[in-house]
Amino acid sequence: MTKFVPVSEDELVRARTDPRFRQRLLSQNMEILLEGLKRARKSPDAAGAGADLIREGAQLAVRLAEIIQAPPKLDPGP
């Protein structure tokens, strides 16, 4: 199980200018999110209170996948 570590400000700055780093960062976080969703589905709360969290996580995964698959945006500069 991979532990989620919040993205730092330095990583965000680098992700804005380095498309490869951005792609790797997004992919790593997608893997962590999918692992969490898999665990949540197997939990006893999955049919009850956890269902909303699973739904929200799935929506986030779809959005993250869209971002990962989109062509990188070129920074027009100042």
C-alpha cells in the first residue's frame, strides 16, 4: 500500500513547467487514489456511509484520468 503524501508547493511549481514531471506526479496520485477506492469498496461501510466517499473518489479518478490523458499545455510565458 502506497501512503499518500500531499504535493508540496515546490512540486506544484515544477509540475507547471515540466510536463514529464507533471505526468509522473498525476500518475502516482492516480495509483494511490485507485488503491484507496479498492480498499474502500471492500470495507463494511461501502454499502452505507462509505458509498458517497467511493462515488466522490470515482469522480475524482475520472477527472484525474482526463487531466493525465490531455495533451500538455504549453506555458505561453510572461
